[in-house]
Amino acid sequence: MKDWIHSLKEKTVMASSKKSSFKNQSFENGSNCGHCKTHIPYAARFYHDAGAQWGKRTVCCSCAHRTYGLTDPDPDAKPRPYTKRKSHKRPYSGTATTSPPWDPTPVEPTPVEPVAESVTGGAAKISAALIEMLAALESKVESLSAGLTVEQIRDLIRQETEPRKTITKLEIAREGNVEVVFEPGTYHPKFPLILKILSNPVRKKFVYITGGAGGGKSHIAEQLAKALGVPFYSLGSPQNEFAMSGYRTATGVYVDTQFRQAFEHGGLILIDEIDASLARAILYLNPALSNGYLDFPDGKVKQHKDFYLVCGANTIGNGATRRYVGRNALDKSTLDRFCYVHLDYSDELERNLAQNDSWVSKVQAYRAASEELGYDLVISPRASINGADLIADGIPESEVEEICIWKGTDSETVAKIKQLARR
């Protein structure tokens, strides 16, 4: 059989050298058997042409012999010349064609019993936490009166499912057995970090706090002064050095400043919105931040050991941004003297200060939707705190939204934010 196939291959190649005698017949690639699906390199074309009674199926030699009872052809027989057929489709004769003699009965698949997967490890903890969370949500819903609105149900689900960072009680011990306590939810999560930077015993450090509008930079500075046990002073975006150094009048009387009081006698001073100051004015601070002394109109003054400086800004000091357009670029030598800390909005602190969970949840949802859409709308925690106060005074919530959140934003933008926040 093998010799016959080899002979047929040689004769077929010789015949194909004539004018497209075997057009559309791919002898090089071969074909697949229509019965056993095995690959047929060359011999299949012989049976394809000779076996028209099988419905022009291409079958291998084994299937042809086993299924249809054919015998090996004469090894010396010449291959049939190829003749182009008019159509490869047979006209319908009205009778069904005879199928090849194999059993068409489909084999029923063996049923497989499902095996219950055991929940172990992390999956078990997740399942237990989910069950506990749903139970808490169910108890809250049952405890409320009937007739809940869709918005109230969303608030309940959001409160139970959103991750929260729990802020624990902070106790600070100072000299003389004086202890300062900050209750949970009354301070920012970055407060302990900034306190450690300022109270570093090795070398004096100064902090530059950045963050969005209404993020609590001024509030945290007041808490730092309380924790350190020093007076609190505040100065807003100085435009010249005299706002810090003071000056002499025409009669020679020296006019003091809050900065001088904190620098000479001790205290924490906050330079708020420092990125809106003039860079030349802030350069006046460089000797104080590096050398521990500063020139004032009435002489040189040494820095007090309890002097602390905190600066609040909406930018990192590189100039105006698309959201904060009134900012100036500060000198890099001044910025290099600070330790940078960025404050994100604290959801839990915002919720505790506002004392209106339903309103705060709405504000936070609008804020997230606005940021996801890429709008420059500032929806700060001030909207939660101020809005909660106005709602408590009896102003309708729809009006409070316009007053504290939208502030003249076009209706199309408002609609897009609300639609995304409801999802």
C-alpha cells in the first residue's frame, strides 16, 4: 500500500505539470478524512474522484477499505485525468441520500454530581464579614418606621458597605503631668504624624501642609498648638516682609507682629495660604528656618525653643493650577526647608463634624462623581458642615444643595454628576 501511494504521488505530480490539469486540487496540503478525521496527504484524491457514490466525501484508505469494502487499485493503473465539473452540488432528486454506514445515535453524557466547594481561609472571613454586615443592615431597616424612600435605603447601604478608617482616642502626655486627650473622630488621621515631625527632639522641623480647599489645614494647626501646649497664632499670605518682621513708625515706635511674638516668646504660628504670598516676602523666613535667628527692625532675635511654624497651602508652591489660579511660585530655597505632608479629605472626620449622615453621604457621593468625570468643581467638607447647619435651621435640602454644593454650576453638569452619584 505504501509503495502504491508513493507511485501515485509521483504520477500525480507529473500530471500536474501540464496546463492546470489539477486546478483547485491541493495535493501538497492534503485533506482530512470525512469519516475518521485523520489527515490524508495524497491518496485521498483518488478516492474522491473514484468514489462518487459516497456523496463526494474525501476519505482515507483505511476507511475506504473498512467501511465501503474497496480493494487496492492496480499499482500500475494510471490516474484518472482531471475533468472540470459544472457544479460541485448535486441537484435535489426528491429522495434522501444514503448516509455512510455508521451509527448516528448520539452518546448520552455521563451525569456528574456537583461537588460542594469548601470555604476556607480568606473566603471564610469574607463570607462571615458579609453575613455580619447584612445582619446589621437588616436590623437597622427593621428598627426604622415604614415608608422608607429610595434615597434613605441607599444611604443605609452606603453607610454599612463603605470602608472606614477608625480613628481611636489620642492621648498626649506633656511635661508636668499634663495630658491632652483628643476624642475619636475629632482629629485628622495625619495629625499624629505632623505632631511627631514638629516635636522631633534632635533638630527643629517645620511643616508645609498641602491639600484641597476645606481639608482642615487650619483646624489641624490649632490642634497641634493645643497638643504642644503653646499659644496659637495665625498669619494669612504675607505680601511683604513687614507683615512678619514688623516696622517702626515715623516717631520711631516699633510695631510688633504675631510672628515676632511666636518667634521670640514661643508659640505655633500658621502661615495660611502661603502659596498666595509673594516669594520675595517669604524669603525673609530663610535665616529663621536654618540658622535659628532673625533680624527685626529693633535688632537680631534668637529663636525660642518652643517656636513652631506650620504653613498651609492648596498647591506645592510651583504656581497657579487650573483649580487654584491665584497661587504664586515660591522660591525653591524656601520650600527646601520644609517637611511636606499632604492632607486628603477625611470622610470620618467630615461625618463627625457635620453630624448629619444622610447629608454627608450625598455630598461625598457628589464629590466622587465630580472627580470621576474630571470636573474642576470643588465639593469640600465645608459643603457637608455648612449644609448640615442650614438643614438644621429648616432650609429645604434642594436649596442647600444649590447654596453649598453647586454654587451656580450649569444644569447639564449638575445632571451628569447626580446621575453618576445614583449608581
